Amino acid sequence: MKSVTRSLRILEAVAQHQPVTVGELTKIFGLPKSTVQRTLVTLAEAGWLRANRKDTTRWEIGARVLAVRPAALQGSSLFAAAREPMMRLRDAVNETIHLTVPDALQCVVVVDRVDCDHPVRTFHTIGDTSPMHATANGRAILAHLPQQDVEELIAQGLERFSDSTPTDPDELRAELDQIRADGYSVNRNQFRPGVCAIAAPVLDEEGTPLAAVAISMPDSRFDADRLPEWGRIVADTAAEITGRRLGG
């Protein structure tokens, strides 16, 4: 049991300090470097940790942790409140509907999906992650976070995923202003080529974004003339989820 407890504590420490080196973890726990290294490798083999892409001597949380988080949400008030409105939204537009939650400022994580019946449709596996600044779901959440959080994200660098990804800080700030004014965000090929989405935030009683709900579709079915209609219906769905979660 001691080894299990040690592994969990090291996993928690990586989550708190990521990306972190073996040496840094050794100082935190006062353990032999070989013990920490062996634990990290074991957790990585199981998918709980991974080496940082830019610096492989540093460790960070792996995809399995992100995949477990959605499973933990299955019985939550958010998941329960969102399911029926998402199904009605799918029926109204016949496109795939995604529910995502933020993972701090690192990314958004898909926690639920309702599929449409088109033979060609968009698809994200539960547990999939995507960047805040490059997606409709991410920007819907980002637009309602404190300005200091936005600036922190910008300071980390805005990675480019396509020709239309907002990587200029002023461009992103302006887009977030527009999202707050419109009540919804739009992604047209800004993250994955050929994939579009319209999203709105699910807020708590204090206006803090808990999640975002999105209509997702191939670019071939994206119609700019329908944006006001899509934006209204996805914003109404997000508001309904908020109300249901709060017992309204």
C-alpha cells in the first residue's frame, strides 16, 4: 500500500507542478531519484503521465487522467442537467452536440456527446482535449473568465493550428469581446480543418463558466447565414442547462 500511496502523491505533485523534472520531485518528497523515476515510468506506461513534448525530461499529466474526469462527471449535477437539453438541441439542428469542461487554462475536455444521424459528421471521443483559444467551446469559456486568466493564457503563447487560428493577442481579445456581446462563439476551421462549431457557456450562479455546449459540424454544412439562428439556439440550450443545474 505504501507504493500505491507514493504513486498517488507523485501523480498529484505532477498535476500541481507540471511540467516537472525528476529532480524537482525528488526534492519535494525526499525520495531516492531512482524511486521517483521508476514510479514516473510506471505511471506513464499506464497512461496517467507523459513526457512533455518540448522537454522530454519534464513530466505532465497524461490522457488517462483526462479521460477519467468525464467518467467522474456522469453522476454530477452538470451532466444530469445537460443531457436532455443536448438531445433536444441535436434533434433541432441534426448535428453533433458536445459538452466540454475546462481543465484549468490548459484545455477543454469533452465530457459528453450526442451524435446526429448524418453519415458524414464530426466526432470527438469522450475525454478528447482541445486548446482554449482555438475552439468555439474553449473561447466560450475563456470569454467569461477573469481578464487575468486571459492574459495568463496569452502569456503562455497561442499555438497556431490552422491559417485562421487566433494567435495574435489583440485579435483574441477582440474575439472574446464579440463572444460576450453575441452570447456565443464560432469556430470555422480554426483548430481542425473542415470542422466548425458554434458554442455557448454554461455558467454558475456567479457567472463563472463551468462548461460549454456546442453544435459541431463539417465545414460543408456550415452556413454563415444561419449563424444568428444557431447562436440563439445554442445559447438558449446553455442557459437551460444552467437553470436545470441550479434547480430552476
